[in-house]
Amino acid sequence: MKLLYITNARIPTEKAHGIQIMKMCEAFQQAGLFVELLVPFRVQSSRMKEVKKTLWDYYDVDTPFHIRHIPALDFIPLEAILPQKIVLGLYYIQSLLFSLFALFFTWRERDAFYYSRDLQTLFLLCLTKHLHRKAIFYEAHELHGIGEATGVFSSLSHRIMSVILDRVDGMIAITKQLQAGYNKRGIDEGDILVAPDGISAKRLSVSPDKAAARQRLQIPLDRKIVCYTGHLFRWKGVYTLADSAAYLPENWEIYIVGGMESDVAALQRYLGESGVRNVVITGYMPYNAVSSYLSAADVLVLPNSQKARISREYTSPLKLFEYMAAQRPIVASNLPSIREVLCHQQNAWLVNPDDPQALADGMITVMNNVQKAEHLVNNAFQDVRAYTWERRAQQICEFFARRMK
């Protein structure tokens, strides 16, 4: 059977959703489905233009699948010069036009079904379901149309969501908190599969070598290294991590690996103004280069903020599973979304969110207790085996079969 994965995403991209999309398409293909990923032609940065030439290597994909680029308008370059409301309106237009083209190109497909994580795409697919007669599945990463926001776009989102929830054949939610939110919206538990994000199974067979990684990255062996990987959005807690540096011993360094140029510049300004010197920001790193920093680290941190709902309840961070596989102790924020995978003193050390001193104390605690750190590392490494892309795809395929009987 053919899975038509439609997403209005720039592929390749520096962002984590690109990894998730590509790895799930690979896993679905390995599970026995014929996968076609439909994405728009979008403006690419010079860096990503080079990546496009080696797409499978960049995303570490061993089982290729078909990718079709769909004609689409691209208003992203206008973000810097137009008001946000106008850009948002243009985005809705672009999304619907892309979805219309994607529907046109797949209309006559037989023995196929749709899969998407994009509201506008799902809305159009659901509106025309009586014509194309294909099953539709929604992978939910946020709680849309439930009334947190106000204004015309909130109202529009609510109406779009109503159509989608009435007509999709099933939902895949990345957290239990998301499932609960949609249950309150009237969706039965049986209509939603909870499937957190994951990691490639082959990454679990790699033994991290700290000395080799530090030599490769030119990091002295006598330094204690704290590592964070990913984007530098406020809700990720990187500013709390930066502030925690003031509470760490002198021979400790924090490595912040990743981030878009504008976010890196903003964080560097913040560090300069606060006088923090033991923080290193690498900027963007390719997906396959990040593992060296994880291997070089003594402690891995996930300092998510409780101030944003996406952070408290809805996120299933890819870095979390990479951390668990890296066989290093994890210090993370004590939040409902994080507790769905991590358990305090079992496979991680959880601390109060948005508290720099608590974060630093947690890092020092696991570093000063070798036996405790080994206990956390061993349990996390065993637990992460349940969160592979391959296993996730198999669970979702079983859900497809139940829902399409």
C-alpha cells in the first residue's frame, strides 16, 4: 500500500522537523509501505542547496523513498519586510495552494492513503474526502484550534480543526498531554495513538568514545563538559542554561551546539552583557556531526522552560532520545512532557525549570556521584530501545490497519 506523506516543509532544512519527517518516511518504507513524500519547491539557503545534493547521507537514510517536489509560491523571503499578520495570511494562502497542487498530483492514486502533520493540507484533504475516497491520518505535534489564542486566525484555526477532527481516520499524537487535549475536544482515546519521537536503531550500536571525540573536536580532557544540542528558542531553556554557568566550577564548560544565525547572535549578545565566559556556542551543525559533541560531553542537558505550553505539555524532543543513546547522564527540566519519557533518579536527574542554580546543582550532583550517574546512564540506554523510529513506524502501521478495516 502507498503512503502519501504531504508536508509543507522545506526539505532539506536545518530544523529538527526535517529529521523527524525523513526518518519516519524511511521507517515506513522499511515497514513495508511504499512511501512518497510530497514537499514544496522552496527557497533554499546556500548551505541547504549543497545538502540537497547529498540528501540521503545528510539525514543518514539507508532505505531511500520517493520524494516529489510540488510547485508552490514561497513567501518566506518576505518575512523580514512585512508585518507578521500579513505574513501569516500569505502563509495560509501558500499552504492551501501547495495542498491543492499536492491533491491534484495524487488524486488518481489507488491503494493509497494520506498522512500529514499540516493543518491546511489536512483541511483540504478532509474537505475533498468524498471525492478522492482515501483514508487520512493526522500526526499531531501541537494542540490546534482549542482556543488558546485570539483573533481572526484563531477563529479560522478552530474551524479548520473542526473539519479535520470530524473527518480524519485516525490521529497520532507525540505526547499523552496532546492526546488528553484532543480527548477534551471530543476525540475518543481509541482514535488517537500516542507515539513519541525516537532515534534510529543503528545509533544504539555505536559505543561513544569520549577521548576520540575530544581529540576530534580539540576539547581538553581535563575540562568537564556540559552539552546542549538543538535550537536556541527561548522555550528550549538555553538562556537558563547560560545563566547556570555562573554556578559551575571553573573547570567546567557549557557547549551549546546548534542554532540559526540570528538566534546565535542574540545569545552571544546576552552572554557578552552578562559577562559569562565558560559557554561555547558552535552555531549550526549538520545532523551527523552532533553525535561527536554528545560523545565528548560529561553531562547532557535538556533545560526546557515551563513558561510555554508547547514546552510543558506537547514537545517530544529528538535530542532527548539522542541523549539517552549517548550513554551520558541527563539533567532535564521536571515538566509533564519530559516526564513521559524520563523519570527522576531512574534514567535522568530532573530539576525545577527556569532555575539556573537548580540546573547547575543537578549537573554537579550527577558528576560528583559516579555510581548514581552510571545508574541513570544504564537505565536510559535500556529505556531508549523502546523509542526507535523503526518501532514507532511498526506501531503506527498497526494503527493504520486497525483504523482502515
